[in-house]
Amino acid sequence: MASIPIESRRPVENSPHLADSHTPLIRNAWYVVATSEEITREPFGRDVMETSVVMFRSTNGAPVVLQNRCCHRSFPLAKGMLEGDSIRCGYHGPRYDTSGRCVEIPMQDKVPDNLRVRAYPAREHAPFVWAWFGDPAAVDEAALPHPQWLGSPDWDFYLGYLTINGSYVHMHENLLDLSHLSFLHPKTFGTPEYALAPVELTANGTDIQVWRRVTCELPDIYSVPLQWKGMKVLRSSGSQFVAPGLHVNSGILKNLEILEAEQQPIPLVKVAQIITPETRLKTHYWFAVCRNFARNQPEIDNFMRNAQYAAFAEDKFAIEQITRLKELDRDSDGVERHIPTDAPGIAMRRHLKALSDLEGASRQ
Ligand code: FES
Ligand SMILES: [Fe+2]
């Protein structure tokens, strides 16, 4: 990884070239719409990407994602019923197939061609289902960001979910910013040494990641499952923007008081941070926390999940307050000043803005 010493990067002032909570959402991308478990033979509605979708499984088990709003009088199709591979609106009874085409209207012989709801291409990679909200002709299979390790038998994982009343741009910025661990999370994730550790940054186009390496005692979330409480550990933490709908955090934990040969495999943590805008100001947030240690121990899952929720509640608070204050005081949006540790977030915001502008230009 070619890294740029963060200290050498000059702070950049707020700029129209950076995405913020009012930048149009990026539609030509994959976003998680549900966990695999949520999609069943019962229609299920959720608001995502400034629209509402209904989800269900077809008779062959494939996930189907359709516009939730019936094209007759906008009744939610999620309140309708499945009939084989079709869904019948619960208001006046038309039936739509899995492509969104209306195939039957009660008491009418012919169905006009323009009676249809949108169908969103969906792909399942357990434990999540992803959908594409952009131009169907531009579906990019290679851009689906599901990480191979998520759901692999080589890792144990647990899932969590929070609704954030805040912008997904601020979520990404928070996740790329390791400098907040010591202050926002002093009792959950952070240790005082974190704030002083040098940062290695990569910001080459779409490759945006940041790493910190700190010798410290681990917070309980890791020291308890590893039984390393009070021991000195080299903790390497990485944070990587992958796509508008995915961010990955990595942790490598090396105990400095135990011979390396006695701690094989080296404990690793990977967190898939799944970020799906509901609107520009509200975000679905799933997290899948994967580990290669303390395996097959449901009580460790519970312990770590509870600690994770406590920490992420602190991020939720921060992002919601940031969004609220910026909305309240939009006239002085330009007062934000950057400091060197913001560089990864700035690179990410520049990238999101460029993607959004590109889509806007292609619509004109
Ligand atoms: S609203 Fe769905 S059929 Fe009338
Ligand atoms: Fe955080």
C-alpha cells in the first residue's frame, strides 16, 4: 500500500467539490436492502434510496424487489398478497409479476402496457440482499461490493442494525476517521494512545483507506474474548471506503507478551459496515462483525454485540447531532474547517460528489 504521510497533506477548506447531506444520491451502485432472513414469502416493505420497495421471494426462492407504490392509486403493494410468482394489490386487486408488469386487472380483459411498477435488479449474497437503483441498462455486476469473507465458514460473525437519522455521507466520514476513537468512544473502542498514533493514508482515486498502529491495552470488546485483559498488544486498525453502500474496518491484534507462535492464527476482526441511504438525511446501517478467534461461542457473540451496540450508539448520536446542527444552520455550512486527519474523509467526499455529478450530467 503506497501511503501518504497524513501530516504532509495540507488541510482543504469546505468546497462545492465535496459531497454533503444535500448531494443527490448515487443511484448507479449496489445497496443492501435487507438481510436474507428478512425476505420471505410474506411481502415486506422498506423505504430505501428515496423510494419505497416491496420485497419477497419468488417460488424458486429468488429475492424480488419491486416499487412498493401501486401504479393505480399508490397503495403499498407490501400490504397485498402473493399468488405464486405474482403480487396482488390489496386495494383494487391488480396483479404484478416479478418484472413489475401488471398481468391482470379484475373485471377487465386487457391490461394496458404502461401498467407496471419498477423492478430493481436484486442479488443475494448471504447474509444480505443487494439491489440496484440506477439505470437498469447500466447494471454493473462487477461493482457489487459483497466481500468474500462475509459469510465464509472461515469466520464467525454476528449482525446488528441501527437506523440513523443522519446523512450517509457523515456516516462514511465517521467510519474513515479513526481519530475520534479516543474521544467519542473512550470507554468502548478507544484507548488514549489512539489520538497520538500516526496515520497512514492511501487516497488514490477510489482506493481510500487509513491505518493506525498502536501499542496499547485492548478495550474489553476484544480483551475479554481473547482473555488478554491488561496485556500489551500491537493493535492495527484499518478503515476503507469500498463503495457508496459499503465500508470495511479491519483489526489485526498481536499480543506483545505472548510468543507469536503461540497466538496462531493472529486474531483478526473484519467489519462490513453496510450503509444504505433511506433519504439524504436518514440512513439504514447494518454491521456484520467477523472474527477468526473465540469461535463457535454464542456467549462471545452476545458480549461483543452488546459492546458494539454501545459504541455504535455513540456514533449514531454524533452523526444525528451533526446532521441536525448543519440542517438548523445551513447558512453557515461553510464554517467547517478541516484538519489533517480529515484527509481520508475529504477524499471520500470528493469521490462521492464526482460520482453524483457524473450521474446528474448523464440525466441532462
Ligand atoms: S391502488 Fe393498487 S389497485 Fe388501486
Ligand atoms: Fe465511531
